[in-house]
Amino acid sequence: MKRFIQTVSLCLFSAFFVFATYKLPTWFPADIYLRLDPLLGLNAILAAREIIGRALWAVITIGATLVIGRFFCAYVCPMGASIDFLDFIFFRKKKRPVLKAEASFRKAKYFLLVIFITAAIAGLSLAFLMDPMSLLTRFYTFFIYPLAITLINLLLDLVRPLFQALGWVTLSHLHYFQSVYYMSAITLLIFGGIIVFNRLAPRSWCRYLCPLGAFLSLISPLGIFKRRVSDECNECLKCQKVCPMGAIVENPRRTHLPECIQCRTCAKVCPQNAITFPASLSLGGEYSQVDFSRRGFVYSLAGGLGAGFLATQTPFTLRQSKHQLIRPPGAIPETEFLRTCIRCGECMKSCLTNTLQPCLWESGFSGLWTPKMDLRLAPCDQNCNVCGKVCPTQAIRSLSLEEKTHAKAGTAILRKEMCLVWAQNKICLICDEICPYNAIVFRPVEGYRRPVVVASKCNGCGFCEQRCPVKGEAAIVVVPDGEIRLKEGSYIKEAKKLELEFKPDPGDDRFILEDSGLKIEEGGKKVKDRTPAVEPVPEKPKGFL
Amino acid sequence: MDYHRRKISRRQFLKTAAAGMAIGMMNGPSSLIAKEEYDLVVISGDPAAATKKALEAMGGISRFVKKGQRVILKPNMSFSRTPDFGTTTHPLVIVTVAQACIEAGAQQVLVLDHTLQRAELCLERAGIREACKNIPGVHVLALQERKFFREIKIPQGKVLERVEVIKEVLDNSVLINMPVAKSHSATGVSFGMKGLMGLIWDRESFHSQYNINQAIADLGTVIKPQLTILDATRALVSGGPGGPGQVKKPNLIIAGIDPVAVDSYGVSIAPWYGQNFKGRQVEHLLIAHQRGLGKIDIDQLTIFKEKA
């Protein structure tokens, strides 16, 4: 039963993950697992000092835990399911070491919880480091998902000759877009580390480290269902051995309630059928106390504050709005963004063009795994607004397409010394050709028509930067200058206020024509090309003689 | 308002219908005699009707498509914009030709383009896949992987020596080029000749490495569509090729075997960037003409014009 529900939950988690694409309907909560995570919610609310609507979903989890107990870890948590599954594969037959300091290991998760909460209060979002939901989503985004695409494409390539022979046209041309990410390797190492850690004891992660588990265990003794051992018990201690959480103490009749995840494994193995899980209102006495020293509490408080201090009192903080990062459109102002983002990676997974990439150290420790746009790699598509839709804490606001278009992410600037047209008098118009907003115009300068960016029309989508044919860094790059980042309110209004316009403007090209009455000076530079030299004729549009 | 006045009585209807039939029959035979003498067919009207008429006037699709053949339609669906932007070929034009090909016994119709923007989005927004989905044997594909292309040599290439082309185009298929009429910031206009760049892998080098006008002509020496149908139902007269720009409505379908002639006529149907041009003034068309790929002076062509 437990295994079945666990499997269903893991499948559901995976399915919601798969559904997070640009086609996602607005009502569909693809980020539901992250929303239900009370630790992430609490972390974001405390760090951002604001109530976040989507984080309130976690009240469901808290309520259910108050009623039932710490069932979440055994039945719902996809991380727990993954750990159980991989544990079954790798360590099933391994003999586990006996841990003498087990009890003090257990405290670690509470210390971590306190550290994360305190750090959040100090204004640093840190829970993402170890929160299982964030961790697993990240692992899925940066490793499982690209791997799955690779495998599917490999398989398609293998059977392609068969499809061709059968004349199945669509299948024989099927190929899925391969997303690639920075930091895939680091993410894999962390996840792998967690799995290896479970070699120590089953669910070591959940027992000793998981801060979400710690959070839930604090309230779980209030739950109604509790393990009860009848007089039939002959103290064979089988239950103690199989308990994946080590929640059964020396006296097998008693239960360490905060640790019990109600998986009922003990009831299954009991030869006397002495174990049941009836409803009971008692609090479980001494064993429901959380083993947590005052000293440890103070230390971890200090640790959290220290981490918060270290991460926020650095030059990075002062440079926060001055670094070269381009955040996705709709990202709230940088300080709030860093506090609110829980680094789950949903936005990067769902990103249509793969432009969203995780930061490593670009904005310091406080910016690990936050999304940035790598516009040389891919542009931001004007018909997609999925990153905000899937953001569980709304660090990227969910915007309508119209609003998102006005959420200016930055401004393109032309680096004339690198531009083929400006520096080498070559004929190149790719940036103009690809710009969806007509923000690049050609003006006659020194007898040649040269590209110029109209800043008030550029919303930083980066098509120009990605397509620029100059090798290496592009000759046209999007910089954060002019970005609009609003915590609330309409981007359209803000853009209007700033007199920006990101709209089709057919009149623009005509304007240039009228503008370009310039004549080429005799003996001007010749175009160096292998072509029958074509002098640019300013009076006529490009391509006409 | 007197709505009932607008109603047509049965008698009136029959009369009108009979008159229509008569006119149709009078017209009919004339539009069926050997059309091969025409260099160009220019039909004005709604996308579907005009396309149908243009095919008829060209002597019927069976002149180009034989039973059991594979047909490749090359629309422009390179941009993820809806048809009203004028950046992509009208779905109804494509679907009409695809349907005709299937009716003529084509074994398979592939609607192919190497899209500039993400394939999935282009297919979704251009509306061509949606329009063709109910016709068995018609497949709309956007290819963005190199493995679907094959390299060929260009013996007469001036700037290009070799080029990678979508495999299906090279495998004895009938190729019908179906561009949309639009302006182009690098080549002036983008019709059939320029549209061939949608069948190759590396189009970026055309812009950065080679003289694009020569390269297009080079490409024209190896990829030769049997028929070009220019969708000028809408014309993106500025802001091309990606739009947004000014969209005019010439409501024309221009068909012909000579790819340069079709394009050259296309130049004359609307002012581009607010100016009137002739085919000769479009550099890549002139080069193509000079290299013997087709006629460029439309006043020397026999043109069949009609309303659909």
C-alpha cells in the first residue's frame, strides 16, 4: 500500500514536471509539489517579508500533518520515494554500519532547520540547498530531463530506418529539442551524494538531514494516528530492525513519535500482529519530545544569522542591481528576487528556448542556481510566458503575454568596433531581420546604412544577440540597462510611463527611407567582398538596385 | 430595417444560378485550353479560390504531379507568427495545393521548411499544420536537425561550392515552391528564389560569409522547383522578413514554372518600402536572370490574368 501510493506520488511529481512547458494552461498548477512544501513557503515568506499567495498552499500539508501525523515523508515526498527506490536497487543487500552517535546525528536536521529559518529571517533564502522538493525538482531539471531527451532521441535515431521503411513520415522526422544546462554536473553530484549517504542507514537523509522532515516532525506528534503495540508483543525486536526511520527505541512498545512516518512496515513484519495504528489523542509522552539541546539551538541560530550575514554583507549585495545578469522578464526587483526564489529550476525546465540558465557565482552565494537569461545561447520567445506561470513563489511573476512583452528585461547595445557593418562595412542585417519589435533601424552614416538600436522599442528579448554572426561574443548584446522590474502593478502602464513601445510599427522603415537622402561621397570606401562590388545605395532599401 | 427584402426568392435564386452556370460554361472551355503557353498565371481572389483557379489555369496539377509521386511543398513558415502578419504562407493556399496533389494521385505530400524560430512554435502559429491535419497523406514538418539534410555539390556555384539540403528534396520528388510575398531587409524582397534558403541547413553563412544575392542564385542552379506559386494574397511590404510590418492585400496568387519570372512579377504588385520597383532592380533576381535561371522582364511574358 505504502509503496503503491509512493509510486503514484513520484509519477505524479514527474508528470507535473513534464507538463511544465510553454503550453501550460494558466490554471494548471504544474508547481504543485513545490507549493505544498511548507518549508519552502515559510522560507520565502520570511525572507521576502511578505505573504506569498502560492506558498499558502502549504497550509494543506501542515493541516494534514496536524491531523494525520508525519505521513508526508512516507507517502507523498517524491524525494523519499526516490531514496527508497534507489536504496532498494543499490543497498538492499548491503550490511549497514552500526551508528553509535545516532541520536546526535538526528539533531542535525533540526539544527539545519533553525539555520535555514534564521537565515530567512536575516533575509537570505537558503532552504533551497537542502529542501527535498527544491532539490529533486532541480535534479530533474538539470539532469533527468536533459538525459531523458537524449535517450529518447537516441532511441528515435535507432529506429528511424524502420520508420522510414514503413513510410511513417512524421515519426521518421521526429526529434525532440535538447535542452542543455550549466551546473548539471554539480546538481548530479549533490543528488548522488545524498543517495550514497543512505548507505549509512535506510533513509539517512530523512532521518538526519532533511529540514522539511524536521519541520514536519515538530508538529507530527499532534497527529491522530499513532503506533500502538498490544500485549501480544514478545519483544522479538523485528520491528525495530526494519523501521526505516529508526523510530522504534530500545523498548519496542514505544515509538519515537516525531520520527515515525507511519509507513507501517513494523505492523507488516510483526509475527504477533501486535502493532496497530489506531486513532489516539495522547501526545506520546517522553518520546514525542524533540531531542534538541539549548546549546545546539543557540549555535544554529548563530549559524543561520552568520550565514545570512555572510551572504548579504558582501560587495555582491551592493552590486546587486549593477551586475550584468539579465533576469527573466517578470522577475521582481533583485533584492526581493533573491529572497523569494527557491531555486527549484521549474522556470529553466519549462523555458521554451532554453535561454534560462542557472547562475553559479555571478551574483554571489545568495544567487546560486537563480535563473538568468543566456541570450547568446537562445533568445526569449515573445509568445511564451511560462517561467512566471510555473514559479511557485512568484519570484518571477505570472504575466499575461501582453504584460510580459512590456516587462523589459534589458536593452540591446551595439558594439560598433565588433559589428560587421560598422567596423568592416560588410552587408549584414541579421539583427534587424530577426528583431520581433523593429527595434533595430538602419541609418545612413558615412555613406553606408548602419544598424542602430532604438532603445525605447527594445525589450531585451535577445534575438539579435543570439543571431549575431560575429564569432565569440556578439557585436550586439543585451545589458540590464533599462530593465523594468516591478513587485506589483502593471508593466504595460510602467512602459507607457517611460514612453516605451514594444509593438509592431510598420511605419518605421518608411521613416528611415525619408531619412536617408544621403549620397555616397565619391571615392568612398569600397565594400570588401568577393562579390561584384555593390555600392550601397542609400536612397533604396537593401537588396534593390 | 427590412430584412425580408434581402431575402432571395426561390425563383430569383434559380435564375441567378442558371445565369451563373451559363457564364461559367462560357468561360469554362476557354480556361481549359492549353495553358502551357502562358509564362505566368495571375489570379485575384480569396486565397483558396484563387489558388484553385491558378492551378487550373496552369493546366491542372496533374501536369506536374503524376500518380504515385512524392510532392514537396515549400511554404514559408519560418516565423512563429499568425498568418495575418504576412510573414508566412497562407494556410488555405497550402491546403488547396496539397489537396489537389493528393487528388492527382500523389503518394505523399510533404510540407517542409527549415524554420528560423523554434519548429514547434512555427508549426503551431503559422496554422499550416492545423489546416492540413485532416488530409491523409499530407505531412507538415519543420526540420531543425542537421541529420535531416544531405550535402550536395554546386557545379555552377560562384560563391557556394556545396550546400546541405533537406534529403527529401534531393530524392526525386516534385518540388512546388510556395512562398509568401514579403519584403526582406537583406535581399529587398523574399519570394520564391530567396525562399529556397528554407531548404538548406546553413543559411547563416549566406548572410555573414557570402554575398547573399550570389549565393541565392547559386542555390537556384541546384534546387529547381517544378512550379512556383507565390502567395500574394497578403504582402508584407515593410518590416520583412520577420515582421511586424505593413501588410497590404493585393489578393493575388501568381503561379509559373519560371522561378525568376514569378518573383519578378511579384515585385511589381506592390510598392516595397513605399517605392515601386521592377524585378530588374532586385539584385538577387537580376543575378539569377543573368545566370540563365529565368526571365525577368515581365512585359515580355505572356500572362494569364483572371478573377476567381
